[in-house]
Amino acid sequence: MNLELRRKLDRITNTLFAGGVSYPVTYIEQISYLIFLKLLDEEENRREQRSRMGATGGGKSLYPAQSERYRWSKWRFKSGTDLHDFIRDEVFPYMASLAKDAPEVAEYFRDAKLEISDANVLKEVVDELDSVNFTELGPDVKGDIYEYLLTYLSKINAQDLGQFRTPRQIRSFMVEMIDPDAGDTIFDPACGTAGFLIDAVDYMLAKYSSAEHLSEYPIYGEDWLEKKGKALSQLKVEIPNLQTYRKGYGDKLPVEWDVLEASIFGTDVSRQMVRIAMMNLVLHGISKAKLKRANSLSDMGGLSEDDLRRKYKVILANPPFAGQLPKDSIRSDLPTNSKKSELLFLSLMMQHLAPGGRCAVVVPEGLLFGSTGAYVELRKRLVEDFDLLAVVSLPAGVFKPYAGVKTAVLVFRKPLADNAMRLGKVWFYEIRNDGFDPDKIAGGGRVETPDKNDIPDLLETWKAYKASGFVSAPGVEAGSLLEAGSEEPSSWWVTTERLAEGGYNLGAGQWKPRVAETASDEDPVELISEVLADYQKVVAGLEKLKAELAE
């Protein structure tokens, strides 16, 4: 994304914030409506052009006959209350009425409200967006536009943001460990802004791209790279622990694009979040993803019978941890009797995972060692009925400044058959540093520490483990006592038999090997003599004090 486009976005942001649209979720939602309307108009232009050239497959017009007046290009010249009222009272309702001809558009604008109350502010935003031709921008640039807008979510109060954003460095390694492939159905039951879904698609596109169509970026973004003033290849030599991700065009993708789009599924309880996620996907070139506003944990949450029965090959999520559902609202098919959201979400993923499917999910650390019956029973199901491939312990500050809860990532798969052989081991990896300072906060986020990042090592170790068919677990056996002076281990493994004996406790600290303390080379006789001398001085002092008090 070039500097000029960035400045346009900044002007739009400043105009909206000054005009009273200052809550970031509302701001992004309002921008999304207008971008969507501009995109629809550009699509209509494309269809008209194809029709004039005699080409087929242009698609049915969204604005037949008198409906032309609802097109962006027909009303963008309006101003004042005429513009404001026309968009609010006519354009939005028309879009919401297209349930038959364009159900995705109708769903997007269902219950939509124009919350830019100042007509002059609205006009300025419309004029700025009108100068952007989205059709000429590739999916990467359009995606970058939305990612840039989403950075304003960092302005949300700390207690609200955790449900919306998962740090890129965490999403990136989770996607790479799961290794989504073309043809996989991919699901996030608490999708927020659709970060996991987009990262999964980007990963597949990079996987199926020719070398000349591949690009690599640091997890800190292009702006960070520009400020460094060095090529990424040079920085990778200088900073061996620098975490990166790849993007590509997918020119070797083995499935049609519409097949890939149709394999993306997501739900969220917030209609605002679903709208933001839909626009995020659209601007990344994914317009046919199956997103739905629903509570995926509830029988009364808006799920269809197909939703309840559907199985997925890949599930990626960072669901909300807090809260409980009323017992009567919880889905009866979930394999837990708990009302706690973290147990319900984990059981939901276990329920919806297809045979051979893989899941990576962020969980609060308390889920790993909770001692009540519901916690133990669900962990037992996870260990005994699934292949629990990895428990990745995350640093305590990974979600700062928005949340300080200690978390971990569970990576597991569902065997192809109920009687399939289990792995018999669970692998643990401890991330101590994730590329950001655990305590320093600046500009609404944690300060980068690219030289301190264990995630590249995690991924290299994981690749070797995966290449062995998950037979040769890296690291040492759980509970081992290492020689004094040994380096503190970052990974270890434990047998499922020992897990069963330990109440299926998956806490990293429970099984972490210990390093023996270095034996002192001092003479114990001399140490004892020094202690006795100090003791005698104390006794002499007390005797003197006693004598003085007795006088």
C-alpha cells in the first residue's frame, strides 16, 4: 500500500473521529458500508463493459431499471442532508431488500444503520473514497487497506479488544502448524475480524505459488521494514530469530477459486463483527465465504441443522474465555456438561472436527490443569479420543495490553477411524519470547524485540516432528533431571499413560524437566564454622543486651 493511499485513509479516519464516529468498531463498520457500496458500483461497471463487448458471464444487474439511482456513481454528487438522508433512507433499505437477487448483499445490509450523523463529514468521506478505484487494486493492496483500518481496534478499551484481535505472530504459527491445504473446509467459530480465515487462505496461496510470485514479510509489517531501510534478506542474516510470513498469487492452486472461497466458514455473535469480517474477506478477494451471525455454542443461537451437522478439516480459533451460558441454552450435542465458555468452545471443536481434521485453538492455561470433573473429563476425551499433537505454552504478556491471562495453544487432530492407533505421546513446547517485549507498551501495543523470538525455533522443531510422522517427539522425556549446567529445555514429551496417572494434567510446569543445581565446591566444614561464628556473635550480643537491661 503506497503512501498516497495511506494518507487518504488517515484523512478519512481523522474526519470521522472529528465528526464523532470515534468508537473504532463503529468507525470500521461505517467505512465498510461505504466501501461495499463503491465496490458494488465498480462491479456493475465491469458487468456493463462485458455486456457492451458481447461477452457472456457478466452476471445479473444489481440495479435494474429505476434502481439505478441507488448506485454509488448516481448519488455521489449529492451533498448535505440530501446525501445523508438518501443513503440512510433509500440506499441502505434497497440493499437489504436484495435477498432474492443478491443474498450476500442483503445479509450484509440487514439492520444496517448509518451512524455518520454529520452530513458534511459524510460528504468528505464519500469524496475521498470516490477517488479510489478498488478494481485496479490487487487483493493484496485491498487487504492491506483493511488491515490498516483494523489497527484502529487498538484504541478499544483493554477489556473489549481480546475478542477481536489475535496477534499476527500467534495466528501465523498456528496456521503453519495446522498446514491448511486446498480442498480443506476451514472454520472459526468465533471469527471476529476473520484474521485466522484470511491467514489460512494466504498460507494456501503462498504454498501454491511459483517462486517468482512469492513475497516474504516480517510479522511487524511493511512499515517496519521501510523504517529499517534494509532488505529483508539482510535483516534475516542480522536477526536470525526474525519471524516472517509469505504471500503469493496461488498460480499453482489445484482447485478453482470459487471452490476455495466456498470452503471458508465462520460464525460470531456480533453482527458488527460479522460485517467487518465479511468486508475484510471481500477486500482480500474472498467474496463467497460462508459467514454467519450466530452463537455457535447454543441450540438457540441461529444455527441451522446443516451447521450443527457439518464437519471441518481445519479449525482455527481464539475464542472468548470469560462467561457462562445458561444450561438450557447450551447445545445438547457438545461432549461436556460444563457451562464455562472455554470448555464449551473446546468441546465444540472436538465435535465438529472431521476424521483426519486438524485444530489449533488458544485456551486459558487454567483449562490445562483444572481439577473439577468437567475439566478432567474433557481433557481425557482429548487425549484418549484424539491425537493431541502439541501443547504450546505462550508467554504471559502475549495479549497485553488487552489481557494478561496466561494462555496456551492446543494442536490436535481427529483419527481417521475410531480404532486407529494413538500416538501415545504428547509434545510440549514453551515459548518464552514471541518477538515483543512482555512489559513495554508504546503506541497502543507491545514494543518489538525481533531478536528475541522462539517461534521460528518452534516451527523448525515442529517440521522435524511432523516429518517423523509424529513418532520421534523432540526434546527430553517429561520429569527428567538434566545435568547441572545444562540449558533449560524448551520442549519435552510425556506418555499418555503418565498423563492418565496424573489426572490428564496438561500444564507445562507439571511435566517440565528440571536442571540439577550445581554442587558447591566450598568446604562444608568451613561453611559450618562460618555459620557458628555468626551465631556466636548473635548470642554474645544478646547476652550483652540482657546484662544492660538487668542493671
